[in-house]
Amino acid sequence: MDIAAINRRVIEQFRAGAEIEGMHREALLLLTTTGRRSGRSHTSPMMFHRDGDRLLVIASNMGAPHDPDWYANLVADPDVTVEVGDETYDARAATLTGEDRARTWAALKQTYPFFADHETQTTREIPVVELTRR
């Protein structure tokens, strides 16, 4: 499976406002980060969760032993671009910690049980990231 090719197709369909094959467009956003080594922009399509006024993305990496590249990039540079629905804006990414993370993570696992499965497949704490409009 060529994940890069799938992501390119999803990004193209999303930006065209088209239906996205096998996915729910209203549950997706595009996150553009700056490469921590290359300095180039990288766009990743991903599921998000709306929690009141905040948008959350989860760096589960499907339970892999390491964080996804997009997460490592935003840790190095938290200034990101978010495309959600028909809107594009600059945002600041911040990893949830402490009680906020614990409470939010528990709720996310209730809403999306596959995150609980991802958690059992890895020893790392899966980051939950808030995207705040700048």
C-alpha cells in the first residue's frame, strides 16, 4: 500500500471539495507542518475531533512504536496551517498534558474505540494535540 499516493489523492479530493473515497470529508482536516530537517512544508490528511471550540488531532500512528512524522514536525515548530471544511487558517499546535490530556484521551477512546486498540499496540503515550487559530 502506497500511503504517500493515498495521501496525495485525499489532499487533492479534499481541496477540490469532492467526496473522498472511503472517508468522511466532514471528519477530515489537512494539517501542514514545516519539516524539522528539510524546512519544507508537508501536508497530512487526518481525522480530527471537535471538542467545543477546539480542534484535536491524535498522533496515534495506528499504534506504531514511534510518533508520526507530522507530530515530530509540529513539536519542532508548532506554527501550522489547518484546512478544515472550506476554511484555511494559521494555527498553533500544543500537545495536551496532565489532567486535560487524561480526561480528553479517555473521552476520545470512548467515542473512537480504535484509539484504545492503538494504545494497546504501543508503549508510548499517544499525543493529543490541540490546534488553536492564530
